[in-house]
Amino acid sequence: MNTVGVFDSGVGGLSVLAALRAELPHENFVYFADTAYAPYGERGDAYVIERTRAVVDHLLREHGIKALVVACNTATTAAIHLLRAEHPALPIVGLEPGLKPAVAASRTGHVSVMATRGTLASAKYANLRASFAGSADVRSVPCDGLVKAIEGFDTAGIAELCERYMKEAGPFGDGPDDVDTVVLGCTHYPLVKDQLGRHAPATLRFIDTGVPVAQQTRRLLTSAGRLADSGDGSLLLQGSGDVAWLEAAASRWLGLSTTTAD
Ligand code: DGL
């Protein structure tokens, strides 16, 4: 029991994994990409709950994980309350759109949240807005198709969708009616931040939650007495789809070099 499990519907959670490995260099990680069943974001709660349970059961059974990071906003909003109830002894960290830091950082008071349709329709997101939007104008932008394009390395599709959704998220700038902060509320989107940034001034702020999630994981491991404080740390990539492809994705998106397993 010396491995931290991290999972996402696909490659998006690799953006969180990078922050986890930087924050916790001594930990062993197993990353599971549920690519055969992705994307989750446009499919509804029952589907996401079923897949989340299947992946977590696998991580517990095969790896005896000592903590779990649900590196997927969509799975967190649909299933984290169930996971916590079903595995009370397992430290579990989830992700939700970084609305609170975005509202705090915005000077114009106009913030856009880009996320999957599932995340934006969830009760958890409604609560997040009620708790943290305050007087800010918060626009929700469901980015249908973008996860699929990223999963497929579809360069033309990524370019077209980034342009379309940034148009919906704007107009950007520093004027009183402009959006100056965009929340990347899906872990896939930081992987295409450069493409998104092409359609905005350089002053636009993007908020993602990889680093705070890594810090929270450290806190939970520490309080559970499970933090590794020596060793080189290892990374195993697994998935329900093609693992060679996953390895290519890890090296393409993040320059990660890894051990893979079926
Ligand atoms: N990466 C995921 C998220 O953070 C989900 C994507 C999907 O499968 O639609 O929401």
C-alpha cells in the first residue's frame, strides 16, 4: 500500500499528475485513463458514476492504493460523495472548477468558466457559484467536443473548438465589461492552454487547480500518516484503452517518461 491512484476519463488528468509529481516527488503513482469509455462530460451522471466505481475498484484491487485523486471535474461532481461514503478509510481528493480563486483574481468582475456540460449542470457547480461568485458576473461555457478532439490528437478540431469557445467566453480585456479571468474547469483544457490563449490578449488569466490539488493531496497523505518522504517515486500508466497510445499522450502533452502496463 504505497501507491497513489490518479484517474481521469482520459489524458486530461495528466495535467494534474504533473503537479502531483512536482509536489510529491517521493510518491509512487498509478495513473488510470478510462479512454475506452471517454468522454464522460456529455453522458450523464449514471454513466459517470458507474465508470468511476469500476475504475476505483480496479485501483484498490490491483494496486491497493493508499489515496485517490479524482483528476476529473466531471467525475468529481457526479461521484465523489458516493466514493467517500463507500471508502471511508481512503483519503480522496477531487477537483472542481477554480471559481473562488478566479473571482478573487479578477479585476473587472467578469469571469468565464469553461467546463464540460456535465460539470456545469451539476448541483456541485450550482453550490460553487452560490458560495463564491459573489457580485461577479460568471459566464458558464460548455465546451462540447473539445475533450474528444484532445483525446484524438485532432489538431484541426482542437484549433476550431478553441476559437469557438473562446469567442463565447469573451470579450476579453481590462475594460469594465470585459472578461479578464477564465477558469479551465476540465482537466483536459490546460493541455491546450496555448491554443486557447491565441484568441485572447496576453493579459488574460487562466485558472486551473492542479497545484492546489497537489497541495491538498500532500495535506491528506500527511494527516493519514501515509506520506512517502524518501525514494525516487515511480509512475505506472494504465487504461481501459490503448496503453501505448496513452504513453504517447503522456510524452506528447507533458514529456513524461513512464512504465506502462496492461
Ligand atoms: N477531464 C475531465 C474533466 O475534468 C472530463 C472530460 C470528459 O471525459 O468529458 O471534466
